[in-house]
Amino acid sequence: MPMPKPPAGPGEDLPRFTAAAVQAAPVYLDPAATVDKAVALIAEAAANGARLVVFPEVFVPGYPYWNWTMNPVQGSPWFERLQRACVDIPGPHVDALRAAARLHGVVLVIGVNERAPHSLGVLYNTLLTIGPDGELLGVHRKMVPTWAEKLTWTGGDGSSLVVHPTPIGPLGALACGENTNTLARFTLLAQGELVHASCYIALPVAPADYDMADAIAVRTAAHSFEGKVFSVVACSTISPEIVDALAGDDEELREQFTRPRSALSGIFGPDGRPVTEPLVDDEGIVYAEIDLARCIQPRQMHDITGHYNRFDIFRLEVDNRPRTPVTFTAPTAPAAGTATPAAGAGIATPIPAPAPAPEEDA
């Protein structure tokens, strides 16, 4: 005799949807063209039923590979090129991405190089989370740039370690090596995260014994299994344009940039296994159905943010205060003909108030 089906409960209302992990190369150091490419890929993913679309780390307008292949003096002009190609938040490139998310009704996570408004030397590795109504839900700045990345990016603070309520479920996001940071991951899980966006770059310039595709798969599986959540991981690829720009006639560098197994994108379930076959190296979009009800039963065994922890023994405290380079204790004197600024005016904030999403063309 078949076992009776349990009665319906709140878990019946957990979202079930299609997710898309985009594996693609940017139009290198061209933010407008890269945003155009992203908008086209969002439209493609939505046409295939995706309600969540995740893009790679710093997709707009690309990753500073020169930090790994040049000394700091040689790489300095490239830093300036990147600074001039960065994204302002708020700004027109973000507006275009918000409009695309709203037009196609998708939740969007995408990595950008963010230019700080208060300093020409401060760039952030930033993840944008945008709702299906075009609202800018989150601006997460990578907390610790990895290894050679410290030559380009400034670290963010704890204010953006936030899980966002969305129509596809509680959503958190981390950039690349942050997915090895146990406390950062736990901070998201402890806020009820059920869908995790992991955003990576292809890393053919890693040490010879480092398999980036395996590293991405291991990290993603670990977070999904430990937290009993779904993870959508999106990684960039290396285009011939990037190889030409950074390697030129150097055959050794050209060979390094075309190294296989430098990128992996896919979707992993709460058992730590891929929901569908991941994509390695090639451009494309990986689709899979996510059923958040699958997160329930595994937590009866291991729920590290609930019964399978000892909060009487362990305690995690997160300083989520925004960090700014200056704080004014009183309003500053205005220049002639200007209004009095608020305290701290002109200083970058972790999550700027978004402007209304622009209307689409009729």
C-alpha cells in the first residue's frame, strides 16, 4: 500500500522557477557594448522561461587580468583604462540593466566594476541585484579582493551582506573567492537564504596546478550542501579579443590565456549535486528548474542555521555599518548659491537610493 501524502503546508507555497546561469565574455573594457550584450542575453534567457538570470563577476566591462601578467608599473595604464570604463551607481549603464530586468520580468544578478564618486583611485568589484520591477535591491562590494586583485579594487564593508526577498525566494550573492569565506556565507544563510548567486571570472592565469573549473564546482557544491540551498554559478569566458588585447605577440601568454578548464557555470541543488550538466569554458546559458521545496527535507538532518548548531556556544557578530572616509559632525558651510549639504554628502554609500527605472520604448 502506498504511503499517504502529507497534508499541504507552507512549503507548498515555495517558489518553483527556471534559473539561468550566463557564461560569456564581456566586450572588453567597453561598458556600453557590454551592457548591450547583457541586455540581449537577458532577453534570450527570459524567452527560454528564466525568472532568475545570473551573470559573471565584473562582467561590465571585464576583469583586470594584467594584474597577474604585468608588474604594477606596466599595469598602471591599464588601471586608468579600467577606471575610465567603470560603472557609476546610479548611472546610465545601471539604468539600462534595470530597464531590461523590468521589461522581461526577471530577477537579475550581474557583476560590474564600480567607480567610487569620492576618489579617482577607488574601484569596487560589485554585484548588482535587481528585482523584476527594475528596482535596485542590492549593491554588494566584494569584501576582500583576491591576491593580485588588490592592485585594482578596494574592499567593501559588511553593510551589503544582505539576503533580498524576491519573487523567486530569499536571494543572496557573493563574488568569486568570497564563496570560500565561511563566515560571509553563514551570514547569508542565517538570514534565510534559499537561492545563492555565485559570480566568477575565468582564471587561466592561475598557478599551473590550479583547476578553476574544479575549484568553482567544489565551492558551489559546498555552499549548497552545507546550507541546503540552490546555487546558481555564472562565470565569464576569455574571448579572442581579450587574448589579443593583453597577450599581443607574446606566445607564452597567448597559450596561457587559452588554457582549458578555466571557467564553469551551472546550477547546484541542496544535495550539493549539479541539477544539470555544468558548462565548461564555452559561451552559453545553463538552464535548470529550481524547486525550493527540495530545501526542506535535508534540513531535518543538518540545519546549520537552526537545530544543527549550538548558539549557546557559538556566536557570530557582523558589523554591518557602512564605512565612509569622512564623517561630519555638523553641516558644512555651503558655497555661495548652493544648498546646505547633509552630513557626509558626496560620500559613496553601499546601497544608493535608485532612480526610477526608465520607461521602455513603445
